Amino acid sequence: MTNLAYTYEPEEMEVHSEEKAKAQKPKRKKKSILGRMYGLTLLFVLVSLSLVAIDEMQSLSTMQDNIKKIQMENSRLEKQVREAQAKLERIKNGKRIEEEAMAKLGMVYPTEQNKVYINSKENTVARKKVNEEKVFGILTTLFGGK
């Protein structure tokens, strides 16, 4: 290449072009060790916080599932309680018991002819007499006497 003021040789052109390339290349700043440590520390903190957030979200999801299960169980038990209370009310109703006893078991109210009155003192004396007779009968059988 020629310049009116100066003539360049091909070797000079190569040297000159290398100098231009070096001049155009942006110089990279060297990071200090403290800057790199700061960056790594910041990255570690962000990753740690992300992991904690993910764990908390998982715990929250698990708790929500447990709450739903407990609510379903609670509503099922409340239904059972209502059914049991209704059944208890039906059973407590004396008129219903009376109707079932008459219909299923054929029970009737006793009339004056069906009633039997027992004197408890006479009953005790009669039982003693029956027991004495039984004992005497057993002894007679055992010892062969009449």
C-alpha cells in the first residue's frame, strides 16, 4: 500500500494491523478475589433462599392436604352423629317401643284376671318350706330311709 507521504512495506503493514487489533480489543478488567467471593456468596444466599422457599411451599401444600382430609373426616363424623341422634330419638320414644312390642311380640296390657299379686313374706316362707322338702328328699335318697 502506498501513501503519498510514506510507503509501507508488507511487514510493516502486519505489525501496524496487529497494533490496531490490540487497540480495538477492549481490555478486560481483572476481578479481585473479594469481588468473586462476593458474587459466589450472593449466589449461595439466593440458592439457599430459593430452597427454603420451595420447602415452605411443599410444607404448606402438605398442610392444606391434611386440612382437607380432616374437614372431610369431620363432616363424615358429624353426619354419623346426626344419624345416631335421630336413631336415639326414635328409640327414646316410648310410644314407638310400645307399638313394636305389640306388633312384633304380640304383647298386650294385662287385665285384672291376668294380674297376680304376691306377698313377699309368704313367698319367703313358702320357699323355705320347699327347700327343706328338697333337702329332706335328697338325704332320704342318700341314706335309704323312708
